[in-house]
Amino acid sequence: MVYTVTLNPALDYVMRCDYVGSEDINRAKSAEILLGGKGINVSVVLSRLGIPTKAIALAAGFTGHELERLVQAEGIETEFVYLEHGTTRINVKLFAQEQFDVNAPGPEVTDRDIEALFAVLDKLEEGDVLVLAGAVPGSCPEDIYERILKRLDGRGIKFVVDTTGEGLLKVLPYKPFLIKPNHHEISELFHDDVKSTDVEKIEKYARKLQEMGAVNVLVSRGSKGATLVDETGAVNSEGIAKGNAINNVGCGDSMVAGFVAGYETKHDYRYALKLGSAAGGASAFNDGLAPGEQIWEVYHNCFED
Ligand SMILES: Nc1ncnc2c1ncn2[C@@H]1O[C@H](COP(=O)(O)OP(=O)(O)OP(=O)(O)O)[C@@H](O)[C@H]1O
Ligand SMILES: [Mg+2]
């Protein structure tokens, strides 16, 4: 089973208006509520690719229950940990003459909540995959990812960590199976200006991250593709799928899901990179996360050998 953890999930309230100003009441032409959160995104794309997944999240209040209902409606198993206080946040995405995004702070997380999360994670078994995705919110202990890996270390669980900065560096000694920084995150980690086309530098820093403990390093390079340095030391790059890109939110999460789906089905890193690239690309061509059929279509048209 592939488990995902989302520490700070959200409902997204998406409204579309012709124009937004302060002169009068603004009226939206449409409004919809969508699920949000990076781990949850990974579960959605895994499930659309036919991989069984369970979404674990720290949720709270009525919005937390609605989020859990939406995730289940995608056919995904859930194990939400309900916090002692607060409500799961609602982030507002307003499309008008410009795009306005307002993200709310998450609810407070207590030590008891963290213990409840650990109790859920303790049930994972050998062979399971655990995906930790997203920045650690200010409401959680900043070393939480490290504490999770330390607690589950040595149990034959494959860890996938998609986060940045210190949070990423601190998990490396626990030998995560996969990390997926983008080139901006690589720049930040190594205090260097790394461009999306600078594959030599990316390879050098990916190898450094392997020396620090990562087993496989997948560096996504936005509209320039992705480079994988795998555990055998082989370097493979893929370009991007051709299409009309209208979105860059969730492309990285889709890539993580596609990679994990590919690896779990064929145990082949090149195939995993290709399916990850197809999933990232398909989500770039969509308003939100791509449907499964479209990911396969992009895979067959652009990445199949
Ligand atoms: N414009 C695009 N056209 C085609 N494919 C794209 C495009 N943008 C991204 N992708 C695909 O998605 C992958 C991941 O994108 P990106 O590097 O932007 O991830 P990210 O920065 O981690 O995104 P996020 O964290 O917001 O989900 C890329 O490596 C590429 O394969
Ligand atoms: Mg990312």
C-alpha cells in the first residue's frame, strides 16, 4: 500500500469573476470546492493510475470532514487524524482580471495530535511506501518528518520525501527511497544559482544528495523536464510532453505519483521516470490534477519507447 501524509491539507474555494475591484460587491460567475494538499494530490493521481493508496492527514472540524468525504469520493481510503482544536483551512483561489490566491493558516497541532498521527503510522508494514509531501506548517514541530523516519527506520518501508530546506536535509540519514526537489529547491539547498537547463550542475548536486543518504534523486525542471540519478548511479533525463500548458500547480505532486506508480508496477527506474513525466505533463495541460486516461495518453504519445 502507498500511504501519503498531508500535515496541512485544505479545501480550495475556487471562484471565477470577470473583474474584481473594491468599488462594489464582486459577484462570482462560478464557485467550486476542491480538495487540496500535496500528499492528498499524490494519492489522487496514484488512485487514478490504479495504485491502491491511503491518505493520512491532520484534519479538523467540519471542513476536515468535508475534505475526507471528497477524498473518499475519489475512491481513496483515508485515515484522517482529527485535531483537538480548530478547523481545516479553506484557501481561496480567485480568477479574475488577475489570479488572487489567499492561503489560510492551518489549525494548531498539539503534542497529543502528533502522538495520534504516530499511532497511525506505526501500523505501516514492510513493503509499504510512505510519501511525505509538502512544507512542514508552522503549526507542527519543524522536525516532524525526521521524527517520522526515525520512528519507522529499519522496518522495510520505502520513504518518499518531497519537501525542501532543512526539513529535507534532516531526513537524508534515514536513506529515503526517493526525493524530488525542483531546480529552485536545489539552488536553495546548495546556495547556487541552478537553472532548469543546467543538467551538469543538477547531476552534481543530485549525487551530493545521494552521498548524504538519498537513494534516488529526481530533480524536476519545470517546463524543461526532469533528471533522475538512480541508485545504480545512472543518470536519465526526460524532456516534457508537448501540449498546451495552462497550469503549474500540482505538476510536481503528479510527477511523484507517476514515478511511484511506475516503480511499484515494473521496478524499473526509466519507466518510473517516464510515467512521472507523463503525469506531470498531463497535469500541466489541465485545470487541476489530470485524469488517469489523459496521463496514459500522454505516456503513449510522448514517452513510450
Ligand atoms: N509546462 C509544462 N509542460 C509539460 N510538462 C510540464 C510542464 N511543467 C511541468 N511539467 C512536468 O511536470 C514535472 C514537475 O514539474 P515542476 O518541476 O514544476 O514541479 P514542482 O515545482 O515540484 O511543482 P509543485 O510542487 O508545484 O507541484 C516536470 O518535470 C515536467 O515533467
Ligand atoms: Mg514541488
